Amino acid sequence: MKFNFSGKTALVTGSSEGIGFATVELLLEEGADVVINGRDESKLQKIAADLRKKFPKACLKIIAADLGTADGVDVTFKALPSCDILINNLGFYELKPFEQISDEDWMHIWQVNVMSGIRLSRYYLPKMLKKGWGRLIFISSESGVQIPKDMIHYGVTKTAQMAVSRGLAELTKGTNVTSNSILVGPTITTGVHDFMADIAEKTKTTLDEVKEKFFQETRPSSIIKRFIEPVEVANLIVYIASEASSATNGAALRVDGGCVPTII
């Protein structure tokens, strides 16, 4: 299926690598004007240069800002007064025993994973409604449904994203604006790969053995029994961002490899 994003501007937060970057590539391929975001301007400039070589006709912009802060979000508003597609992809996770998660840890992950999307949506949603078309997409996780015991604070933020997305959908009734969340399963991003490689080195095992053990012990409910590639997630994101998804609103859609063992 091919999509036509001509004339549509998409902001993909946290898009210098992983799922965000894969989404940027697909959107550019489909003709969208794309804004990539990260904190490191020099890294973004290099990424943009590489993307312009790959997509010479692309309309591409970078915004170097920490969207986990109100100031960073304000920088984004000034650089991008409006957008048609907001993909709230920014987020991070960390493994930490519950009793060691400090107030500062809770507030930091909440600001980055939840408040970034809330602040951006609060600004861009009214503009989408006025224009008569728009897409809000929150990149959540299966961890928001089955909270991991070793990163409870992360799971809580992913549940919150789904709740915010559903609530915002209620504000779009009778319009061509939609708000949906996507529940992502274990994905082999650069950070996850490095984490797995570090475990392999410390335990003197192979990377394949570490991955196999992960699905035996940490995510035994996975049906596909492998890590998801970022582009597999991006495929769903781009569909939800397109006109073709116009009847999907207020949904929590899964690209989790079958990790959540329920029908709905």
C-alpha cells in the first residue's frame, strides 16, 4: 500500500535513531515534509545530510531541543508553528528496582515520556481541529498493559500515554483529526542491542543466547519469539498517520509480537 503525504508536515520526536528514525525514512519516502528532533544538533545535521542524499527531493527540517523540558517544547513551537502529524515517539526506559526509584527518577521519566506529548498535543491539536485534519500518535508499549516489575515507572508512563491518547480522541469527535496510541513490543533499537551485547560480554555468552534467554524468561508470552525491527513498527505508524486510517480513532494498536496475551 502506498500513501500520499504530499503537503503534510510530520513532527517525529526523538527521531535521531531507532523507531523514530525508521518512521522518518518511511514518511520521507511517502512524500511527507518531515521534522526530525533530538538534543544533539551536530548529530541531527549529519542525519539530515545523509537523508537528503537518499531523498534529494525531501523537505526536511531539524529541531534540536530537549522535549523533556518546557523550554525545549517552547523552542519547538517557535520553530514549527503548526504540523499535520504529531508522532510522540520520544521516551526512554531504565531497569531499576522499585525501592530504588527516587522521586527525581519518577519526575524525570514522567516529564520525558508523558509531558512531552501532552505539551505538544495541547499546542498542535487545536490547530489541527481548526484546519480540519490531523493525526496525533503516541508511541506507547506493551509494558503499559503488563507493567514490568523491574521498571515500574516506565510501565506507568506507557499506561499514561494510552490514557492521554484516548482522552484526546474524545475531543476530535466528528472531525478528520484522530488520536491513537501504538503499543510496541521488544524492539531491537541501538540501545537495546548495546544492552544485550553488554550482558553477553559480562556473562561470557553469545548475543544470540542472550536474546533467546530474554524471550524464555522476560517475555515468554511473545509469539514471534524475536525482537521486532524498528521498520516493522514504523510501518504501522505511517499507516496510522495516513488518510487510509481515517476510521481508526481512540485506539490502542499493537505491534508487540503477540506479547500481550489477550484478545483485546
